[in-house]
Amino acid sequence: MIKYIMSRRLYQRVLLGILACVVVFFIGYYILERISTMENPPLGNTMYIVIGSALMFTSGLGVVLVIKYLYDYKKKKERRERKRKKQKLFYLKNQKEKKSE
């Protein structure tokens, strides 16, 4: 599964990551709003409140990290391109010919 995801392009991976975070957020919201307000849930109300809140926080943090990764990737790519343009290529054969003349 991880090889399949990593073989995708960057924007497809970002969309998959954000989609996964949205799904986890709605699961956390469901747990927090529906299950924790039930009369007698199996593990107790407090446990479901903690689980729901943790899932919602984790998914929100995941979205922020995915967007930060995308932004950092763009900046890194631009920096690499600028660095590549600054380097001048020269060939040793041409240098030897110039020295001998």
C-alpha cells in the first residue's frame, strides 16, 4: 500500500493525505458528538470524548503538515533550480585547448 502511494505524483499524494485526514476528522466528530453523548456507552463517556478529540486534533495537525510539506517541496525545488542555473558548465577538453594556444 505504501509503495502504491509513494509511486504517485506529489499532488496525488497530497490529495490522498488530505482525504485521509478528512475521513479521520469525521470519524472523530462522530465519536465525539454521537457516541459520547449516549446514555451508557461501553467504555464510558470520558473515553469516547478523549478518543474523538484526539482523532479530530490529529487529523487537523495532519492537514497542516501535508500543506507544509507541499509548500516546503515547492521552495526546495525552486532553490535547487536557482542553484543549478548559477553553476556554469565547462568542459575539460575546451580548457586544454585554450591553455595550449
